[in-house]
Amino acid sequence: MKINSEKNTFSKLFDVSRETLAKLCEYELKIISSNQKFNIIGKSTIPNIWQRHFADSAKILSFITQIAKKNENRKLTICDVGSGGGFPGLIILILNQEKKINLNMTLVESNKKKCLFLTDLLKCFKINAEIINDRAENLSDKFDIIIARAVAPLNKFLTFCKNISKNKTIYILPKGSNFQSELLQLKKQWYYDVNIVKNNKEIDRSGGVTIVLSNLKKKK
């Protein structure tokens, strides 16, 4: 009953069609059936997949949409670092089959088993995206937007991503209620502009946010 309520909330918040909702329901079933083999999400979060994982990923699409409107004449390159079971990157790709933002997504995941799971999902949903079985710090391609969920504290995460960032790269990162302490640590080593957007209470009542970082420059 609770999951059905979360599905209805998700559908309302993100204005998705029945077809897209059906794909997400299939995605949910694949996670549940494969979780023991691939360790995709914490077992305790399975009853809250739609709130904890799907909605927390889907909220990023609105930020990407805003950036795309300012870059209408070109395709945005986006990197999902530590994609795991596809959060947030694959959720965004599924939603974008309907929204049709001009983007190119790369899913970076160091765990080979999870890459196999992602490959299966891309085939299942007929989605084109690149999957790289490696760590972000070993890559060299530069991206317009970098997204990630629960990979590392901000300061450490930016270090991981230094090789794939350019001057105008924008980071869109969901964070929990302790985000202020991460920003304080970040301020010691980086200059940056930040936009902090509180989570909709229908998604999260814990004080979580989405942090958007831009104009990053390392302090000397």
C-alpha cells in the first residue's frame, strides 16, 4: 500500500505518462529480483524505492532542463559518477525518453557486476548511453554536467572528478541534512558558486537538498 502511495506521489510530482510509469515499475521489479546478486541498493530501502531512489534521482532532471534551455543549440554531455544501479543517471534517461532534452549520458561505475546490470537495463528500455567500467579519476573526457548520489563528501568528490571537469562544468548533487558541514570543508580549498534547493517534503522530510555547484576554482 505504501509503495502504491509513493508511485502516485512520484507520478504527480514529476508529471510522467503511464508508459513511463510502467517502465519505472519494471525497473523496480528488476532491482528487487537482482538485488541479492548485484547488491544494488540497501535491503532496508527496498520498501521506499520510489521515494529514496527514484524521486531523489528524478528531481535532478529539472535542473538539467534549466541548463538545456540556456544551451539550446548543442547537446549537453552529462556524466553520472558512481552510477551503481542507475541512480541518478538511468532514472533521468528513462524520464528523458518522454521529455526529449538534447543530452548525451555517460554512466561511470567501477563495479563490474553493476555495469552488467546497467547494460541489461539499457537494452530492456532501448536507451542509448555509454557505460564505463572504471573510476572517474582514471578518465579524461570533459563533461558539461556531473551528477552523482552518495559517492563521497564534496571535497573528496571534486578531487575524484578533476580530470573530467572543465571551467564551466556544473555539478548537480543530492545531499542529506549534513550538507552544510561538507560545504564548510569545501570552502577551505575551492572557490565556487552554489545554489541550494531544499527537497520537496513529499520526497523527503529529513532536510535533504540538491546542491548545484558552478564556477569552481581550486584555491592555491
